[in-house]
Amino acid sequence: MKNVSRVIVFFLLLSLCAFAAVAADAPQTFKVAYNPQTGNILGFIALEKGYDAEENIKIELVPFSNSTDALNALQSGKVDVAVSFGTTAPLTFVTKGADFTIYGGYVSGGMPVYAKPDFEYKGMQSFVGHSVAVPRMYTPEIVWRGAMAKAGLDPNSQCTILEFKKPTEVLEAVKSGKVDVGIGTNSTYLQAVAAGLKIVTWTNDLDPMHVCCRPVSKTSLLADNPALVVSFLRAWIKAEHFLITNPEDCVPINANYLKLDQTQARQMLLETNQVFESDPKTNGVRYMWKLLGDLNYAQTGGIDIEKHLNSALYEQALNSLAAENPNDKVYAMFKERYVKYNK
């Protein structure tokens, strides 16, 4: 009987060890907040191509229609990262005490400024005397306000500004004739074109230095589980690599996740001024932080923005991929770009 008992115990221990090994290898879920109107092409590619699985994580997309709700969810721990909610919103949350850190990139530019077809745009002076709808706490609002200030103009006194919570509300205000101009987001680009509105300029024409959507998480996540964040960033970087080398293959991926036809998906992905980059581009974030303070849009004084920026984990992820692919010219370009954008 003793020998039988020993055999039973032995096999029970083996089973427990096997279970522990499987549990240890189980992919960790990474909840990614995104705007389904704006999109999340790097996340879509990472899922579609299995890059998240390669890094032993499971990306779970969580949709939000506006920045405030997404960042409140991030702050309360309902999601792990918010990826498509600009720079203005997370930086404004930081000024209000949120311990957020930006550590990756997604998109720069590509936010349209639109109006009725008879609106004549010849530069920033063209907005003077007009009513302008802005999406409150969205990056294009700050870019437009900053461009007005650089042109020596005061939008608060020389324009009639109407603030809205959602970009869709900005679009409706222009369509209905309630305002003359809308400071839009990429999420409303297709609807603006379909409504017969004219794209008079783009945010990266107003200010080429500006960055927009950045992956942002609670600082504690980066401190407590840096390996998880590096795994996410490796999948993120792989996705940008695929976008650069196979842009046409990304159109149906975009169409599938955004529920668009192929023409619309191509317009959104390849035919706007959007620049998709996985790099955190911290110099651009620092620029936006300074702009927020210079415009008195948020109280940035007394806050060390460097405590809310982390490019080291991205660099670690990128270096590991480059080492695994020493002859890959795209990863080599990413490394050169990293120095330019962050040093």
C-alpha cells in the first residue's frame, strides 16, 4: 500500500507541476482602450498577424467614444493602456494629478480642419471673425490654438469658439450651419467628406512639430510589470514594420475592424495626412506639454513632465527586435529615428 500511495503522490505532484507550467506560460491579457471611429491600426495588425500571441500577450480591444471616458477608465484600472486619445487629454489629466506615463507612439498629424465649400482659406487670418467648433481637450484644438497664437492672433477674442465633448458634435455643428469651421479629428474625416464639407487644412500643416495619439498607461504598470509592457511594445513595433512593408495588405485589416468598405478603409489609412509611428517621440510630447502651458490651457507649472515619459522600454523592445533581425533595414531605420525623436 505504501508503494501505491507513493506512486499516487508522485503523479499528483507531476500534475501540479505541469499545471503550474501551463499557467506560467498562459498569455497575459492586455486591455487596450481605443476609439472605434479613429481606429487603432497597429493594434489591429498585431491581432490579425498574431504578433501579440508571439509575445505571449493577448490584446483585448475596449472601445470608447471620447477621451475623457477612456482616460477615466484607465485611471480606475479598467484598461491597461489607452492608445488613440491624443496627447492633450492625457497630459491634461497629468496636470490634474493623474499618474500617467506615455511610452509609445501611434499617430501624428492627419486631423482635418473643415468647412462648407464656400469658405476661403488663405492662412490663419482666414479664421478671424468666424465661428469655430472645437473638440474640448483633443489634440487638434491645441494645435489650432497654438497656430493662431504663433500667427499673432487671439482665437478667444477674434473668433467665436464653441466647445464640444465629442468630435462628432463638432461635425454636426458645421453640417448644420451652427458654426463656420470645425477643428476635426481623423475619426470624422470620412463623414465630413461624405457631407460635402471641404478640408481646408490639416493639423500637421498648421504645426509640423505636433504629435497626437500615444500609448499611455498608469505609471505603476510600467514599474510593476515592465516585461509585460516590453512585450506589448514588441508587438506594436512589429505591427508598424508590417504597415510600412505591406501597406496594401493593411487596408482590408482596417476595413474589417472599422466596418468600412475597401475604398473608405484605404482613404482612412493611406490617403490622409496621418503619420503612423510606434516610436514614443518624446521630444514631440515635450513640445505639446510646453504648448499647453504657453497657451494657459492647463496648469503645467511645478510638474516634471519627465516623470511621465518613458522611452527606455520602447528602446529595449526595439533593440531586441533589431538584434534578432540584424539585416533588417526597417528596424535599422527605427533605431536611427529613435535617436532623432527622443535624444
